[in-house]
Amino acid sequence: MLVTRWFFFVLTFFIILSGCSHKAPKKIIHEKISSAKSQECDKHTKVMIHASTYIEEEFEKGYFLQKDVAGAKAQIFLIESKSPTVFAKNINAAQDSYIRQYQLAKQEGCDLKEFSKNPLTKVTSTIESLESVK
């Protein structure tokens, strides 16, 4: 009788233990997936921020500080024409990187509210603002 009670106790313990253990891995797997997604989103957005900052700073230093609207417009034309100039190549490379990371981030389901405008659209808006001031 003692052996039967002990066996019943052990069996009950293992059933309870196995029932609890099935819930824990699901939670851990979900957390790992969420963490991996978050890391991927962070990676994509960091590249996008870097590319956007690079483009905006290059136009700021090269044209906007001097209020050189004509020069900025000329550079936009060269960039859109895929000119082989160093400035256009660098800006196009940054823009391509931004777009590629944006698409990957969108596929991952990342929050992209902060990235509603691409960097060249922001630059074009700044050019339009400077033109209206004249």
C-alpha cells in the first residue's frame, strides 16, 4: 500500500511537472522570436538612420549653409540621372541602402512611422523651402 501511494505521488508529480514544462518553452520561443525581430528591426533602422543622416548632412554642408539652391538643384538632377560624379555616386549608394533596408524592415513588420519620407524627398523639401524664401 505504501508503494502504491508513493508510486501515485511520483506519477502525479511528473504529470504536473510535464504539464508546466509545456507552457514554458512556448513562452521562451515567443520571447526569442520577438527579440530576434526587434534586433533585425534595430539593424535595419540603424542603417536607414545612418544613410538618411549622411545624405542630409552632405546637402547641409555643401549647399544649404550657403543657401546655394541652384547648386542643390543641380546635384539632385545629377543624382536622379545616376551621374558618375563622386557626390552623386555616394548619395545614390546611401539612398539605395536606405531603400533596401526600408523594404527589409517593412517585410519584417518593423515600425516605420519615423521613416515616412525618404532622405532625398526631405532634401527636395528643403530646397523648395529655400526657394520660397527668396
